[in-house]
Amino acid sequence: MKFSEGQWVCFSHIYGFVLAIDEKREKCLVQFRNNGEQDMKWVPVQMLESREDVRLLEEDVGELQSLAIEVEDFEWFGELEQKEF
């Protein structure tokens, strides 16, 4: 399965979203939030499930925009800014 940056995924029953993709190694860098702690890890794509049913709440966008700035992904920041709820 092909994933894209910003897509919500599930790994070991924990939800996260894709920050970056390494197509050569077939891994995604995923940002998780587990028990209030944020964690990022590279996960093989075959171990990820797409979670298209996850919907962003308006208050989530500010946090994601902060993350976009932190990882210097200004295109993603702009996409988040255009999101409608």
C-alpha cells in the first residue's frame, strides 16, 4: 500500500500520521502520541494500516501546523491552512 505525508495510520493499535516516506527502504516516519507522550519512529509500510476514518478536529490543526513548521514542511502547513471543517 502506498502512503502519503499527513495520512493517518495505525501501528500496533496506536494511531499516528505519516511525516516522511522512504520509498527505497519502504518505511514511513510516523508521529505517534501515546499516553500524552509524542514519539516518532520509522515503521515498515507493511506493518501500517491506513486509517481513512480518522477526522481532524479544528483544534488539531494548530498543533499539526506547529509540527509542520518544526519539520520545515511549509507546503504541508499551507495545506492544513486550507482545510475545511
